[in-house]
Amino acid sequence: MKLTRLLLAALTIAVGCPAFAADPTPEQKAQWAKEAEERLHTDWAYLGRYREANAVMRAPVKGQPRIVLIGDSITQGWFDQVPAFFKGGRIGRGIGGQTTPQMLVRFPADVVALKPAVVQIMAGTNDIAFNTGPMTPDESKANIRAMTELAQANGIRVILASIPPADQYPWRPGLDTGSKIAAMNAWLKGYAAATGSTYADYWSALVAPGTLGMREGLSSDHVHPTPAGYAVMAPVAERAFNAALSRPAPTRVVIAK
């Protein structure tokens, strides 16, 4: 019951309505919690979220490389708040509140089956928050390695996105977040280099100097970027997309720790 309450609280805060509306009503929160409870038992990884959209997805347009961004509420919020960024073959596959094991389950359907040239994986902050139960850093790393290897086995270039800075989680007060995020980002950077992947350093672009939190005005709640925050992230993404596309498509899986 404790885990269920934690997950529902995290989803209510992190997911919100599809457009991340401000100041949701108690009725909206209750409805989201009810839906999250149902999914917990019927579609844990939320494979149904993009099933219809994936089914009608056309083949990539020639000369327009497809880039899939898979992630949690930070990726979902990017699409919801700045839809114009998702143009020219960019596809958002973020789901609020998700952890790396959930993303790994839906990776074949929401990434591989779409045949992208590039995938950006932004994951890990909800693992630190224990959204789907206690997890060690090594368990999170194993899931990210598995997603990277799945992509490479299917000829997809990989961008590993840093976890954006967060000095606290509203739904998990008192948790040490900033240092854990920094440690995971250090591993992501090294793992990207070891596997021929591209590292997208959103953390450095967003962090307030001398802190482990986001700069004022770039986040609505210490975790989720505002449109201003996404404006800071966009140039980092563009550079990462260009860098990834400049690499040849992988022809083998690189096994690295």
C-alpha cells in the first residue's frame, strides 16, 4: 500500500493533465489518481499511451531523419508545452512519472518499431524518486544499458540525455536528489563515450551556479522545466541531434559498463 500511494502521488504531481495545466482542481487530481491506479494493475508500463499513434505512424520521410525522444514527464512536458519543437521527424514518447524499467518495457513499441535514425533517452530522475519502488543506481544503469543496446542492435544512433538538475522533488520531500542526479549524469557521460553514443548535457545548461538546482524561472517546481527552461534546452538538443546524425548508424552492439 505504501508503494501504491507513493506511485499515485508521484503520477498525480508529475503527469497532471496532458497539457500540464496549472492549478489542477481536486476533481482532476482524483481522476488522474484513479486512472493511475487502474494502469498500475492493467498496463504498468503504459504501453497503451502511444499504441494508436504508433499504429498509424508512416515510414520516415526521405531526407528527414526520424528522431524519437523517449522519457518521463520532462520529455512529455516538452511536447505539451513547446509542440513546435517536434517538427521535421521529431517524435515525443514521454510519459510522466515513468522510471527506467517502464521505459525499457515500452522501448520496442515506442522506439524500435518506429524505425528512427536517432533515439534520445532521458531517464533516471524518477528512479531516484523511487516512483515504482526502491531502485539502486546500478539497476537504473542496467536498464539504460539495455535500452542503448536494443537501439544499437537495430541500427539506431543513441543520445543519452543528462537528468536535469533538481534540488528537491515535491512529491518526495527530504530526499537527497541533487548529488544523486550529478552522480548518474557523470556515469551517463562516460557510458555515452564508451558506447559511441552522444551525450546531451542539459544539466549544465539549466543548473544554477554553485547549486544542484535549476536556475530561477526555468522550472515550475524544481523539477519540470517551464517554456523558458525548454528554450534553454533546445540548443543543447539541436547540437546533440546533429552530432548523433553525423555518426554512422551502428552495425553492432557495444557492450560497456
